[in-house]
Amino acid sequence: MITPVAGPDLSNTRLTTARNLRRQLRRWPVSSIVILSILVVAAGFAPLIAPHDANLGDLGDRHIPPVLFGGTPDHILGTDGLGRDIFSRIVHGARISVAVAVVTLGVGGAIGTLLGIVSGYAGGWVDEVIMRIVDIKFAVPLILIALALAMILGPSLGLLLGLLVFLIWGHFARQVRAEVLVIVTMDYVAAARSSGASPVRIMYRHVLPGVINIVVVVGTLQVGAVVLAEASLSFLGAGVPSSMPAWGAMVAEGRLYIDTAWWVSLVPGVVIGLLVMAVTLLGDWLRDRLDPRLRQVQL
Amino acid sequence: MPKFKVRFLVRRVIAGIVTLLVVTVLVFGLSRIQGDPRSLLISEDASLEQWDELGRQLGLDQPAYRQYLLYMARLVRGDLGDSTLQRRPVADILWSRIPNSALLAGAAFAFAILVGVPLGVLSAVKRGSFWDRGVRSFAVLGQAMPVFWVALLLIYIFAVGLEWLPASRNTGWTSVILPAITLGWFGASGQVRILRSSMLDVLDSEYVRLARAKGASGRAVIWKHAFRNALFGPITFAALTLASLVTGSIVVETVFAWPGLGLLAVQAVSNSDYPILQGVILLTTFIFVFASLLVDVLYMAIDPRVRIR
């Protein structure tokens, strides 16, 4: 693999600290990192940060606007139709979004990577079967299936996680397989094979390290898809159970009051958008750094 | 037609049929997760005779594979069952919603192409400029903002604030504008990103440099030499966008109460009307499979390099 050349190394030349800092800032996706750090901290310390209970409101405080639009400092982002503090609900909602993204990407990424490696390494009918399953996966209207399951079994966190894992494993499998097809032509794989290494050992010791980069890139780019899918399902009432403050559900709850209390819907939506934008830009940056061949936009 | 093309097409058609079969098994299985499917397929106030009659129709006293065959036998005749709420054949109800869904998908697609293609080309040609940055922000925003949020924002600005356009339902031709823009923005964003990157590749190629060297005008280079050759990826993407617009409009139709297939599905869930929901699932899968097949044919028509993927 060719390491990207980042121009001459200027770290030893005498640059002022300010210029050095600015150079560093331009090389890193700073805004993405800042947004994501804030969200992870919010998710981790939600009970300490949130000033109010996320699920308990005072009906006397219904529909207070955000502080910049005539509200009170007690509720900086305003309150919803049940008088609940929107800021507190968003902070608690971050837990759900982050947890859902981490779990789905962990499980879905592992399944997809495993199947991609096996598919690319084994070839033949194994490859054919796995790839046709991936094709079918992409043709299934997942949101509708999710609605059907939520209708028959009732919405639950486990169901949501299962659906999102199903949503993303195919992307990993396709990309990893394509990468493996290149890796298996390498001399070191042939060498390992001729020295008698078992297929499992070759896949684990020689193929897996080569696909880590692409797994990281695909994983980052898929975070946005997972967050949006979770938000859409929660919006439609087929996501997390309504006792939890999911961002998508918050947008849905506010939509009936859009003409009188726009902030109930629009504020949580902005947070979803910020998160997705942050991970998309981070993903683009990682892709350019780790795998220049992937630079074309993926379908 | 050469032999390999025929073989390619046959493989794709078979793959499409297998996909449809898998989805029928899925839908069939879903209705039987809880055991007796009748609780999902019949209205609550049905009489005992109707209950037993439905049991006979579905073959519930027979093994599961026989039940599936019975189910398929009715499906291929176009019998999707009756809606439990409206007590009409599901096929009729689906049929009545198709024009609205097609209108919305068509308008959104037109928006995606008419906006996405010029912006994509502009962004690539003026790479690194103010315009490029603006177009890319438009695209990143369009893909990051949840569609239901964009929908509510547009309603808040154009229906509640300015009162220019209706906020919901289909009350005339102006009703389609907001949902189409909401849905089209998402499509346009993808189109911009993919067209920009494929234009950049082509603009960097030998033949474009040759065209410039021999003195072709800037406009001719961009549209005749570069644009045409950059269309391969974007055309595929456009076809898949069209398919995803038909299936992916569920959320948008819900927000705007647009009476298409997506809203039908969401209403079916709140009414516990499983026959309608499974009808929408089967129909949208069929549309997607059909569109993918069209893409494959298109691929073959425009690029002689395509053999077997």
C-alpha cells in the first residue's frame, strides 16, 4: 500500500506557533471532532448535564420558547407540549443515538466484515451465494418491514437494533469483499498458503489486517445512515419505545404544533443534522486519508 | 444480441425473481410469527363463520409449505386479500394510490435532476471556488438533514409563515411542490456528489486535455467531451434514485399527508391493517427489482465494457 505523501515535512522549520496551529487545524476535521466530542460527553454524563428530568414536565410550563426567542434561562431550548425541558431531553436522547450507533456498527460491521472476507477469499459458489444475499438485502424495503414488525410485535430497542444491523451489514460485506479480491492476489498470501497455513489462519493473520482501513471508513460513513434510519423509524413510531426521549420521536411529537411552537420539532432536528454532518465530513476525511481509491462517492 | 449479453440478462432476471420470492416468504412468515395469522388478516368484529372460512382458505390445517403454496397461488392471480378496515380488495386500494405516488416521485425526480446535474457540473468545473463550496454545502446538508425535518422546516416557512403553499394533503397542483422539493433535495444531493467526482475524473483525462489542446471552446469541452463521458455513474444513480423515491417517500408522505403508497402503509400500521401493509411491501419490492433490471439494461446499452458483474 502506498502511503499518501503530505508534502515536505516542515515541522522542524521555524514557524511561529500561530501559523503552526493554523496548519494543524486545517489538516484535521476540527468541527466534526468538536461536535462529536460534545455529543459523546453529553451521552456519557447525561444525568449530570441535564438540568431537568427528561420525562417529567410541568404542564404549567408548556411551549416556552428557547431563551433567544423570548424564553427563560431555566429552559434554554424551550419546553415541549408536556412542559418537558427540550435541552434535557436532547442530552438524554444523545445516549440513545450514540448507543444505537455503537452497537449496530459493532455487530453489523463484524458480521459484514466476516462475510466479506469469507466471500472474497473463498470465491466460487460461496461468494455467489453471499453476494446474492447482499443484493436481496438491498432490495428489501426495510422501513416497511420495520413497520410491519413494530405493528405485530410492538416497538422495542432489541427489534430496532436488529433492524439497523440488518440495514448496514451489506455495505461492509460488499466493500470488504472488493478489497479482499485484491489482497488475495498478493505474494504474501501465496507465500502463506504455500507454507501450509490454513485458510482460517490466512484470513485472520494476512487478510483481515488489510481490510481494517476500509472497515473504518465504511463504518464512519455508515454512522450517518444509522442515525438517520433510527430517527426516521422513531419518527414513524417504530423505533425506540416512546418512554425514551429519541430525537426522531421528539421531532414527531412537535409536528402538530409547528404553527405555534416550531422549536419543539425543529431544535431536535438540527441536532440530528449536526451529528450526521459531523460524521459524514469525518468519514470523507478518513476516506481520503486511509484509502484514496475509495474517493469516488459510493452509491 | 451477443450471447454473453443474453446470459447476463437471464441471470439478472432470475436474481430478480429470487428476490421477489424471498420477500414473499418474508411477508408470509411475518404474518405467522405469532401463530394464527387470522388475528392480523380479519377485522375484529368478524363472525365465527368468517373466521373458520378464512382458516379453510388459508389452509391452516395443512403443513406450512402447503399454506405458502396456497398463498402464492392467490398472489400470482393478483389476489392480495381484503383490507381488514375498508373491506375492499387490497389490489384496488393500491391501484388507487399509485397515481399520487407516481406524481410525487416524478416531480421529486425532476427536481433532483434539474437541480442536481447543473450544480454537479458547476461544482466540478469551478473546483475550489466559492460556487464549489456553496454547492457542496447544499449537498452535505441535503444528505445530513433528516427528510422529515426538512419537510417541517419548509412547512413552517412556506405554509405557516408566508402562506404561499398548502401544508398538507393533495388539494391541487400546488400541493406537490413542497413534498417534491423535500424529497428531491435528498436525491439532488447524491446526484451532485457523484456527478462532481465523476466529472473531476473525466476532466483530468487525456482526451479532455487533447480536446483543449486542439482548441475546442470551453463549453464544447465541458458538455461534449467531459459531461457525456462522466454520465455513466450518474445515470445508474438516477435510476436507483427513482426507485428509492417510490419506496422512500414514506416519511415525506406522512408529514405532508400526501395520499400515496407510503402514507397508506403508515396508516395501515395504525389501523392494524396487515393485508394492506404486505401489499405495499410486495409492490415496492417489485418496483425496486424492476428498476434495478432497467439499470442493468441501460448499463449494457451505454457501456460496451459491461459483461458480467
